[in-house]
Amino acid sequence: MAPFTRFIGIDYSGAGTPHERLPGLQVYVATPADALPRKVSAAAPGRGGRSPHWTRAGVAQWLLHLARSGEPFVAGLDFCFSFPQAYFHRNGLPGWPAFLEDFITHWPTHLDHATVEAVRDGSLHRAGFALAPGQRTGASTEYRLAERWTSSAKSVFLFDVNGSVAKSSHAGIPWLAWLRREAGDRLHFWPFDGWRPDGRKAVLAEVYPSLLRHRYPREDRSPDEQDAFAVAAWLADMQGRGALQDYFAPPLTGAERRIASLEGWIFGVR
């Protein structure tokens, strides 16, 4: 596998609409030449400058631009890329591509004025944009295999608690579907497109910053900035040590790998 030339850490946020600028949405980038990752500010359309805060739509468009440039980067995003195997079974979904298309019909959080809360409470449905809430969800006690391999990861169906990944995931998954359509063969969605990227595509992977944030001094960064910083720093660090490729092949049995091909995996969990 060819070495990456850019390492991206994204601490995600499921707040607001896709076009709201969110303090909790942070992006850091490292290259092999950098001593430390640097914070990347968002473009500010119409003002000719930069904004300190990103939108979810802006992050997706930025990743698409990078993918089309042909640069071999790896980006770690802080939300679940998929749901537990039981969700697939009870909804008759044969694989991850089918999951993405089904998800956006029930959780269209990529629409301009949609929020996760508007889907959950039914207000988006009443406006004619979605099915009734509750038809595509699960219990807060349902976990993916990767989450059971950690000590603190929460269920993707557990909302309204500190440290929950549910809101970010329900807001972020539609943008994975969008990137998959728009980028074509320029992006490798790990591990759904294969466990070993071939080096000709940029890679998007799910990460869990709680596993990494204390490895690097926080200094004056906010908690969200530190999470994005730590992901970018760790990715660059692991390639520098010659260890990054090992994380693309977690030690799973054949049965576990089949489960993870539906549920996804947290990059860095071994």
C-alpha cells in the first residue's frame, strides 16, 4: 500500500442543519513534513475569507475536492459509518450500499433545513420530507462488534447523553452516501470497500478519538479541537513508525470479518 501524503482528523457534530457553522466540527491536517497537525479553517463563501467554523456540507464538499485532486490522503471521521448487524436483518438490508440508500429515505438529515431532532420528533415528516419517526432505529443496548471491543464506546442508538455518537452518526451517514455517489472510484470507504486499500484512492475511516486524545498534550486547544488534532497526529505518527498498515487488518476471525463488513469497524481498534 502506497504511503499517504495527508492525514486528516475530523471531530464531527450532529447539531443544527447541514449549513450551520458549528464550533464542535473541527478539522486538523498533518503531512509527513509537519511537526504537528494544523487546524484547517472553513471557506467563507461570499466574503473571500475563512471562517473559524465548518458546516457538515462544507466538510463533505472539501473532502470531495481533495478526493478529486488525486492526493492519497486518509481521513478519520468521528461517527459511526454503519449500524449493528441486527438492524440489517430486521430491515432486510443485504449490505452497506443498500443500508446507505435506505437510511437517507428515513433520516434525510442532509436536506438544507433538516436536523436530527426534526426527524426524531416527526416535524420533518409532517412537512412531507420523511417517513414517521421510529421506523428505522434500534435499542440503546444494541452494539456493533467494534464497540464491544472497546471499554467505553456507546450505542449508535443512544441519544441525549454526554459523549453520545448517535446524533453525529445520524447527521453524518447521509454525507457518506453523497460522497460515495459524487466521488466515484476516488474514495475508499474502509472497510466496506475492502480491508486493504490499494493505494490509488483516498481513504475515509471511522475513528474514536477517546482512544487517542490523551496521547498528545492538549495545550490551548478546545476538547473538539484536541480530538481532531489527536486523530491527525496519530495517523501521521503511525505511518511514520511503519505501523499504519497494520490497523487496516484487525485480527478478526472469518465470522467476525463478515459481521464487520456490514457494521464497519473503528480504525485503530485491534
